[in-house]
Amino acid sequence: MRREEELAQRYLVSLRLGQVIYEPEPNLPPDFLIDGTVAVEVRRLNQNEITQSGDRRGLEETHIPFTMRFKKLLSSLGPPRNGMSWFVTYRIQRPLTPWEGLRPMVKECLLTFLENPLAEPIQVDDNLEIGFYTASNPHPTAFVLGGGSDGDSGGSVVHEMLKNLRLCVAEKTLRIAPHRYKYSTWWLLLVDYIGHGLGEYDQQMLIEHWDVEHDWDKIIIVSPLKPCSRIRIEADDSPALIFCRAPLEPPPFCTQRHLRLSPIKNTTSKNYFYSLASFRSPSGKQILNNLMTAMWRP
């Protein structure tokens, strides 16, 4: 089982929709079958670079460790000052300075910004630039990861995700075509090695620019950093995005007091987007489980 399939299995099991079977027919679609009725195909959503030796290497092999360390550093700098939080974005190019040398430079730039917050990009070194955007509401920390871009990817994260989503959807649609008749419901689950779990800003941009035509019942994009984040949702988590052909009706027990469920309809592609953002209730975990069970039933 490939790494992306392991992550997908963890995610699907966490939905608690029934037994999750890996490759019900060996080496044939689907990759997983849920409760005998929902077929799920899995693919890694990624880009590649050519190394000095001529080998191909996924850009995520550099990007993921950087994102995790950068996010941890942002969180370590404490609560907001003057009641204001900031979304921090970054742009990287290779070769990246090793984190041991990069971390003190980034920290110094962030602390300097807190003393004199000017919403202008800061060039940390030749291959790293960070930017700042005012958050509409204060967060538990002064800095919140808002997203990033990879200069070696040939464009912004959102642009590259859309470009590769078109390829992935087309590839997988062709692959399952001879097997489509076997099951009435098909999902495509993509493990995101481009955005690595989008920040709020990039998430909104992806929704606004979504133009990928498809006939899957659901396209799910999950983060490789927290594939089961829907179980343990925290204020700074990047939740899964769910793209559906038809609107999902929130169950009657779902109220604004308990959680924020944001359906946004994109008029171009006629898809509905759901971003499970947070829950606020002593019984929030049970409510969340009930909600997701109701939503995910085909």
C-alpha cells in the first residue's frame, strides 16, 4: 500500500461509514470500497522537480518539512498583540537554506514585524519571502499560516493545484470508466502534496477559481499533514475541502453555536464546496461525528 493510500485509509476509516476494504479486486479500481457501496479512487496530488543527478523528486519532499517547521515557529510566538492577528504567507525557491540556519532569520523577521507591523513582504534571504495579511478576527496566536507558494512549481499554489487537479481528474476518470457500472457512487480522494492542507486564504482562492469539470460524486482533498483532521479540529487546522455535484443539507442538529459549516456555490463549475472549520461545544466531538456521518452518507 502506497503512502497516499495509507493516509486515505485512515481518513476513510475515520468517517465511520462502514467497513473500508482495500482493493476489493486486486490491481483494479476502486482502491477502496466503503460499506460495499461507495467506491473510492486515491491519487497523490503533487509536482516534481529534476535534481542535479537527473532524478525526479516530488517537490513535497522539501515543501512539507518546511511548512511544518514554519507553522510551528509561527505558533511559538505567542498570543496576539493589541488584539490583532496576522496571516503569514511564504514563497520559497530552491535550494532552500537548511532550517537550522533559516529559523533564526525567520524568527527575527517575525519579531521585528510585531514591533512595527507594516503589511509589506519581507525578504528573509534569497530563496524565502514572507508576507502578512490582517486577520478579520483575532486568533489564539499572533501569527497564523495563511498559505504559501513554491517558486519552483511554476506558479502560485492555487494555480498549480488547479492545473494538476485537471490532470488527476481526467486520468482517474479514464481509469475507472470500464468499472463504473460496478458501483453507483464514486469518490476521488486526492492527498494534497501541493498545498499541504490549504490555509484560509488559499482555500478561498481555490474555491473561487475552481473550473474543473467532472462527474465524480465527490472530490475530496485532504492534507498529508493531518489526514484525519475532521476528528480533531483545532482553531488552526486546515480542514478537508469537499467538492460535490449537489448541495448537502446540514442535519437539524447542526447549528451555528456548534460549528461553522460553509457551503459556497461556484457558479462557473456548479459545484458546492464545504469547509468544516471549527466546533464550539462541550459535546462538539459527538456532534461533529453525527454531522459527518449524515453528510457523507451517499
